[in-house]
Amino acid sequence: MKAFRLDELEAERAANEGAYLQFLRERNMSVGLYALSAGEHDPQKPHSQDEVYFVVSGRASITVGTETTQVARGSVVYVPAGVPHRFHHISEDLRVLVVFSPPES
């Protein structure tokens, strides 16, 4: 078993001064914590893996392909591999668990 605490992951991510911290990598998936501050620009580009976002905290909009929706704590969004996507209009600091399958390369 591997178990993680969100507050510890957030501290590690902040200490590494990056927006993304991959904290689990297995044969069929990887998991990370992604953080964007209110008003910040999301620079990500399409990935070659399917993704699932689980919003832990914050508020924003996300556009996936041509569809846009609002997200907040508890929101879950699936992004197919290769589809352009980004968070925007981030009104509260955003913390998102990201699951990649297969693992992010």
C-alpha cells in the first residue's frame, strides 16, 4: 500500500517551486498534484495520455476541446489524450489531483 496526505504533498510541491508534483508512478498510471494561483495562466499543452482531474480546492473554468465548464471542489473532469485543454478564469487558488493513464512520460 502507498498512502499520501494532501497537506504533505502540497508542502513538497511548494518546496520544489513547481506547479506540478508527480507523487505516484505505476505500470498503468501516474498521479500528481497540480496547483495554479488565482488569476494565473495555465500553460499546459495536450498530453499523449488520458487524464482525469479531481479538483481538491479552488474555482476556475476549464476548456477541453470546444467545451467549457466551471469547476470547484469535488469536480471531476476527463480529458482524452491529445485534446487541447486548460484551466482559466481561476478565481480561487486551484489544487487538482491528476491521474494519467498510461503513466505520464
